[in-house]
Amino acid sequence: MNISRYLLIFCLAILLGISFSTHAAKVDLAEAVNKAGKQRMLSQRIAKAYFFLGNNVRRDKAKKQLKKSIVEFKKNHT
């Protein structure tokens, strides 16, 4: 009984490993790095726009940039 339990766990681990590797292979590493970098840049731009709005610095440009950056961030996030 103990051996069959270990065999079942081993088979499940193998199946999990195979399925995980096929899903991981679908995402290109360079593409993932580019998306992460773009999201980081957009989050910094959003923070800067909030800062400008809060300090009444170029409010018109900050509002446009904030809206545009949030839309692009959400689009890239999906």
C-alpha cells in the first residue's frame, strides 16, 4: 500500500511537471521582460502624473498623460 501511494504521487508529479513546462514554454522570455519593463515605466509615469496633479504642475498635460498611461497599463496587464 505504501508503494502504490508513492507511485501515485510520483506519477502526479511527473504529469504536473510536464503540464507546467508546456505552459511555461508558451511565454517567450524576451517578451515577458519587455512587458515587465513597459509596465514598470508606465507605473512610474502614472506616479509622476499624480505627483504633478497634486502639486498643480502642468495639470493639463499631467491629466492627459495619466489617462493615457492608465489605459495602456490596463491593456498590457491583460
